[in-house]
Amino acid sequence: MNQDNTFTAALLVRALVAWFVALTLFFPLGWLMLTAFKTELQAIQVPPLLVWTPTLENFIEVQQRSDYLLYAKNSIITSVVSTLLGLALAVPAAYSMAFFKTDKTKDILLWMLSTKMMPAVGALVPIYVLAQKSELLDTQLGLIIVFTLSNLPIMVWMLYSNFKEIPHEILEASRMDGATLWQEFHRVLLPLAVGGVASCGLLCLVLSWNEAFWALNLSAAKAGTLAALIASYSSPEGLFWSKLSAASFLAIAPIIVFGWFSQKQLIQGLTFGAVK
């Protein structure tokens, strides 16, 4: 009986801790949503106003002041295309590293991962100059290329870890049956790894959608993403908290809904490269 009581108490403590962590993580998002429905005076009121009449004036002004659909279209195009392009490059790269290893395979993987450790601002000047000389500034193509290269190391590592879980004997059996390299890759490997590839794509889609540094520095009015829309509500006069919250809410709402419906695949994708 004592063991049962101890076990029940332990489960209760774990549940309370989990709820505390979840609410702590959700608090900034919840506060942003509440602020989006306040006026500017209500948003800066001290102590914070907890009971008020919600208003939609911030969302109306965001729509009137900025072309939300243009920014949303840019975000969708750059994130989706960069993810597809990244998968087209990462899948064969991870396949070759997982099944055709050389003495330098591990060194190459570590080198690719090390590029993510460099602060992005350290590469800003050369990338900006290259984009300027190539006439890719403030273009969707320029952002697609940068987003793809930024996420490529993560994609290769995740897919490499996933492919290593596939038994080599299956591929060897297909070779003995006379399958070509393309048939082995297309008809044997990809059907077995479709879950991992999908998880990798979903995760990198979210990363591209949330990318702000490169979007703010390499785009403006024509190719600006939703990150640029949010930043436009910061001015020398100060921050317009309610309008900033409304713009942020409109920017994150699509990806929150997307993440909610694909959370299982996203969690699976996060674990692929976690311990390898």
C-alpha cells in the first residue's frame, strides 16, 4: 500500500511539474494574444489590465497599413520552396554518407554541423555583398537560397541518423536481385524512410518560417516575410505594443495551427538527430 501511495504521489508531482513548465512556456504567447485585443493605452497600463472589452482595431489597422497577404505569400513561398530544395539536396547527401561511408564521412558531418555554431551576423557582410552583386537583394530567390543553405546541415544530420536505422541487409538484398542504384534509392530506401523525410521537412519548414535575421537583412518591401511585417511596428518613437502584438499574432497563427496538427511528426523529427 505504501508503495502504491508513493507511486501515486510521484505521478502527481510529475504532472504538476509538467503543467507548470507548460504554462510557463505558454505564458508569453498567451500574453501576446491578450495584448493584441487591447488598445495602446490598455496595453501599457500598470498594473496590467486583466478585464477589458476586446477590440479588433489593431488587426484592422495592420491590414490597412500593411499588405499582410503579400508578406504571408512571401513567407509561404520562401519556406516551402527552401524546404523542398533542401530535401532534394539533403536526401542524396545523407544516403551516400549513411550507406557509402569513407574515412572522411564523420569529418564532413562534423564540419557541416560546425557551420551552425557560427553566429549568423559573422557571415552577414559577405552574404549581403554576394546578394547585392547577384541582384538577389529583396528577392524571394535570394531568401530561398539563404534559408536552404542555413537549414541544410540540420537536414543532412537528421536524415543521416534516420537512414542509419534502416538495416543494410535490405539494400543488399535489393542489389542481389539486380536493382540499380536509382531503383534501390527510389523503390527501397525512400518508402522505408518516408516518415523521417517528412519529419525533417516539417521541422525545417517551421525553421524557415520563423527565420528573422536573414529576412530582415536581405529583404524589404518586395520579398519581406512576416518577420519583416512584425519589425515594421518598431519605430524611433517607440513600440506600438498592441499593433505589434496583433501583427505577431497574425504571423505566428498559421504556423501554430500547422504545428498543432503535425506535432507528432515534428517531435519525431527533433529526436532523429538528438543522440547520434
